[in-house]
Amino acid sequence: MNDQLKDFLDSKVEQYNTLAFIKDDPICIPHLFTKKQDIEISALFASIFAWGNRTIIIKKCKELLQRMDDAPYDFILNHHDSDLKRLLGFKHRTFNDTDLLYFIHFLHYHYNSNTSLETAFINGMTQEDETTENALNYFFKYFFSLEDAPARTKKHIATPAKKSTCKRLNMFLRWMVRRDNKGVDFGIWKNVSPSQLVCPIDVHVARVAYRFNLLHRNQVDWYAGIELTNYLRKLDATDPVKYDYALFGLGVIEKF
């Protein structure tokens, strides 16, 4: 391991893992709330919408929240069929109101018998699992286990079983699981260890990882995310995904 590279990446983590990072990133959406369930629901939508221009992502998230009276948990649990009409016509890229109505249906089903979205993931994994792979595979199956789940919606929930990077869900898990004193990630889920997280990877993060020889797999898929995370564990075995800040900052903000 190159100590100089570790020092450089650590410095970039310190640079970007700050409160100043929040306002321009989709993570600003769950930071609008204090109730755990509101944080979870808004974070899930913010992560699912997180591809493309960050300003537009944030704008569309706020539009959706307004349609739910800026109280997503209350809306999910207590809406009437007539309330769903206000969701019609919502669209963000390929995510449309058909997808949205199924998300609402699933979340209503889940929160009727669970106090946290965490169980939708951890019921599929154990503390001995090296990564969250089983949790993500379980979530996909559970999410689409309800009757009349639209086939088109499956493109919005990734799964390692299909070799997807699961970039957006891995980012969501980072938000929920990572805990430090910086105030960016929430750390409100206690049954998953930060050491089990997989680094979110897309073309920007992969580009930086290739440049630093952190990644050698040609295809940017689930296995590339695992390879990258395994290297990051050499830098910090207990919290490898903190380096997402460094790689994202270098790749997206600095265009490194």
C-alpha cells in the first residue's frame, strides 16, 4: 500500500466529508427531516433519483416531497386513494408516476408492520456477511414481492444478482449506516456495520480508481465495486466507504 496515496485520499475525505458538502448533494433532501422514517423515505427517493445533474435531482426530490405535504412518512401511512391523484404526472428521467405509485404501495405495506426501513435489508443478511450483497438481493425480492408489481419499475431497484453496481442503493446504505462526527451521513441504522458497506461506483468514481490503480476490472459492475471496496479496506478496514467522498469529489467535482 502506498502511504502517500493513503494520505492524499485521507485529505480528500477531510475536504469533502463536511457540512458544506450537503447543500449541493442529494443528501440534502433527508437532511430536511429529523424523524427517522422521514429521513429513510426521503433518502430512498433521493438516492433512486440520483443520476444526472445534481441540481435537477434535488429540485425533483423537493417537488415530490411537496406533493406529499413535506411529510413523507405521514403521507405513506395515512393517505387515502384520493390523495394519490396529486402524484399523477410526476416524472424524473425514466421514473414516472407508475413507478412512484408502486413505491408508495410498497412503503405503506412495509411501514404498517415495521418501524424502520432497515428491516427491508437486514432480514436478508447476517453480521458475519462480509458485504451487504445478501441484503441488496433480499431487498430486491422483497420490494417486488407484492401483487401487481410493475415490470417497468424493476429497472429502478438494482440487485447484485444481475451484476449491477447498485451504485444508488449503496449510496443510500452509506447515508443510513456510516457514522462519524462530521454530520453528513446519518448513521441511524445500527444492525449493519460500516465495514460491510460497498463503495458506490459509477463511471466517474471508476475513472479515478483506474488512475490510482485501485481498480483493474474492465467492466464497471458489481464485481468492480467489490474489487474497489477490497482495496479501500486496506486503507481503513472499519470504514472503507468513507473514501467515496474522496473518489466522488475527485471524479465529479474536480473532474480529475
